[in-house]
Amino acid sequence: MKFLNDRYAKVFNHKGFDICTLKSACPGQGDMLGYVIDDARFVDQTFDLIDDAVKAINTH
């Protein structure tokens, strides 16, 4: 991971960007259940679907 810590696992790669999700999440402790892109340009963005993350990469 370039920007994310080891709590995340890569589940997909699109155009060289890793799309990741938490290995183990606890929403009660504030963990998000969606997908994130391992790149500083997408910091603080969470996507409900991998397709949404792919669209964000394509439009960036």
C-alpha cells in the first residue's frame, strides 16, 4: 500500500490504482464498509461499489 495502512486489502486494480477495503471492519468504532482507492488524490473518499471507484478513477 502506498497511502493506506496494513488494515486494508487490495481487492481490485484499475489503471494502476489499487482499490481496497478493510480486512476487518467495525462500524461501531467508525470503520467504513466501502471501498477506497490507494492514492492521495482520492483521500477521504469511500465508494459503496467497486464500479463507483472505477468510475472515479476514469473521470479523474
